[in-house]
Amino acid sequence: MTITAAARELQPQLIRFRHAMHQEPEIGLNLPRTQEKVLQALDSLPYEITVGKDTTSVTAVLRGTGGTAGSGDEAPGEAGHGRRVTPSVLLRADMDGLPVQEKTGVDYTSRLDGAMHACGHDLHTAMLTGAAALLAENRHKLAGDVVLMFQPGEEGFDGAGYMIREGVLDAPGRRVDAAYGMHVFSSLEPHGTFATKPGVMLSASDGLVVTVLGAGGHGSAPHAAKDPVTAAAEMVTALQVMITRQFNMFDPVVLSVGVLHAGTKRNVIPETARIEATIRTFSEASRERLMDSIPRLLKGIASAHGLEVDVDYQQEYPLTITDEDETHTAENVITELFGESRLSRWATPLSGSEDFSRVLAEVPGTFIGLSAVPRGADHAASPFNHSPYATFDDGVLADGAALYAELAMQRLAALSHSRTNS
Ligand SMILES: [Zn+2]
């Protein structure tokens, strides 16, 4: 039976898993109910399981028994050559939901007020449990080890960072050779389309917190106060002007002010004003320039008005940069399993960000998009991830699971082959 056919047989169980997880979304680094579901799904399979110390992550290692890899770590060769190390690859799924009130109206809708799997991480987790079963069935053909990385806290909590510090990249007893992640979206591409891009695929994400420090007073006598509100208003627009005048339009920068707050009463000039913004960049060079030019701009405006300003530039997630060879490997597996029509090679990155970037900064690998837009829906008009209306179709679960599993099998076979022949 082909891997896609085997995956299709798992489809009912993947849908059950996903719906159960969707109804009970958990947020952040502590996802005990979700962890329980994952552990249950892996329970009867031959994986070595470790759970996180500081988070509810799950790391599962499958030791392949196929190929020439054997089961050992290093087979010592003669006089320093011919050493053969069992190859290993990592597959990642994130598991956390978002503080969003679900409005999709699906019959498996969230049962928890104010929490929703609005980014489709429930599908990632279900697909990876499917891959776990497929890989276990094919263990005898597996020419190395597979690490499954079930990660909490992707949505701004740096769950990947925690797992890396706790050793997920060395889970087989040595550093993994390659890493693959997948992300569904609820629009952009027709149902079932996989998306790839070598190089920069997702932006870096940073935060900006600005406090303008003035001197409060009576609204009728601004000359006797130092008004932080007018300076803050100027800063909001000056930031946009700075980006268009100082940064190359072919290396885009996105800065959006999401918080602008000052004051308590209309006739009182407040002491301070606060601005918070999210910043997305597509090159390390732009990111570094911003860290320099934003404080310079804001301090200049504050000083022009006789005020002080406190500027806190907070680095969040780095650029998600995929490896060119690993991306081509993934493209080949996608077209082999599903045909050329199911692959979309993106020319430009997305302005979203991912903490899988931390994994790809350590080991070569790639990140694959998968459109779970409801079948028949207009993919250009469907609500995108994070919307309370974002709807993800179960129909992609089996194919996602098959791709995870096949990627791991093919990559291990190639790694094992190249090592035997070297
Ligand atoms: Zn996400």
C-alpha cells in the first residue's frame, strides 16, 4: 500500500483527534489536556517519549531498523575513517491555540470561551500523530531515527526556544541532520496546495514599546505642562515616514502601531503616553538598522518638544530561512506524492513569523505551507489564520500526515546512502 493510501485509512482517526483538540484549545506553554491527547495517540507505538520540564512539550523518538543504519550510534571505523553515524531527522508540530472567540459555526467548535484553534495548530498536531503511526508501520524500512517535536507556545511564547534548550535537536543522542515543519492556512491558495520557498520564507518579528515622558497639567494651560500626547501622535506618523524614506522598498519593513494610549480625562494633560508596535523585517540588515534608527527618530522628536522618551526595541522571532536543498527535497516529495498541480513555489515570503525559525537557525531544513481552505470556498476571500472565522478543512489531514512521513523516510534513506558510500 502506498503511503498516501495508508494515510487515508487513518483519516477518520485523525479527524476525531483534531476535533477533540479543537474543542479544547489551550494557550501558551502549559497545555496539559493537549499533551495528554498526544501521549495517548503515541501510547501503543514504539516511540521513546520525553516530556518537557518547563513546558508541556512532547518529544518522541523512533529508532528505525531498516537500511544499513542499524541501531547504534557510531560504528567506529578503522584509523579515523569510515565512521558511520545513524542519520536522524526531526518533524515538528505546534499545539497551542489563541485567545480568540470562535465564530466559525463548525459543529466541533471550541467549548472554551475566549480560546480557539484559530491558527490551525490542531491540524498540525493531528497530522504529526498520523505520521507517527505511518512511520511506526514502516519502521523496518526506516534508515535512521525520527524525532517528533510536539511544541507548545508558538504564539509569542517561544516554545521552540524552550524545547531547543531542553535538547530536542539532540534527542536521538546526537544532533539531527534535518528538520521539517508544516503550517496550514485558511486562505491564500486553493484547497490542498502545498507552498514552499527556498531562503527567507517568513519575516522576523520584533516589538516596540515607547513611553513618552512629559509633565502633566491642566488642559487649559498646556504652556505650563509638557504634553506627551502631541509628541506621541507625531511619532506614530514619523515612524511610517521614516520607513518609506530610509528603507529600500525591495527589502520591505512593516511597522504597525497596535497600542496608543494616554490620559484619563479630557481636560487633564497626562504625564506619559505609550505606543506599542509590531515590526516585521525580511533581512537581518534592515532589522539592525531599525534598532538604530527608531530610537534616533523618537529621541529627536521628544527632544524637539523638550520631552524625554524611553524606547524599548524587543527582538522576538528571527527570520524563517529554509535551506535550498532541503526545500527542493520537499518539493520533489510533494510532486511525487500529489503531483505538480498541488505545489505552489512562492516567489515572495509571508509577513508572518514563526519560532520554527529557531530550529532552522540550528539545522538545515524547510517549512511547508498547506492550504486547508474549505473545499469549494474562494481561497482569495476566505478569512485568514487568527480570524474568529478562520475555518480549516479536515480534508488535508491525511495528505499532511503522508508528507511528514514520506519526507522523513526519503531523507533518511538518502542520508544513510551517502554515509555508506563515503
Ligand atoms: Zn500558527
